[in-house]
Amino acid sequence: MIEDGVTGFLTPIGDSKKLAEQIAFLLHEEKVRKSIGISALEFATHHWSLANAIKQVLCLYHQAIQKKQHE
């Protein structure tokens, strides 16, 4: 869900020093911060839109109906 450096930053588990560095970097780099925010919003809008959620739920319903009909 996160593309490192594009829609956010990935930090190794337990590496608080790296996390602090990344936060400090974002606090000081407004252009990068805005770019990542825009990219993350575009990703979320594309992948988690209401239309996509409805399609996924309908697909699950259709699969359940088909499975029930074959029992």
C-alpha cells in the first residue's frame, strides 16, 4: 500500500532513529511532503473509492451465490 518515497516512507520495525530521521526530513522538505501527500491521496482515491468498494462487495455476493447454488 505504501510505495517507499512516493506515497510514504517505509521504516524497519523498531528502528526509531530511522523513523525520527524520516519525520524530520518531511518537516523540513515541504515540496517532498506535499508530493507524497498528493501521491498518497491519488492512490487512496483510486484504490479505495466508493465505487471500488461497491464492486468488491458485489463480487463477494456473486461468489457466495454461485457457491451456494453448486452445493
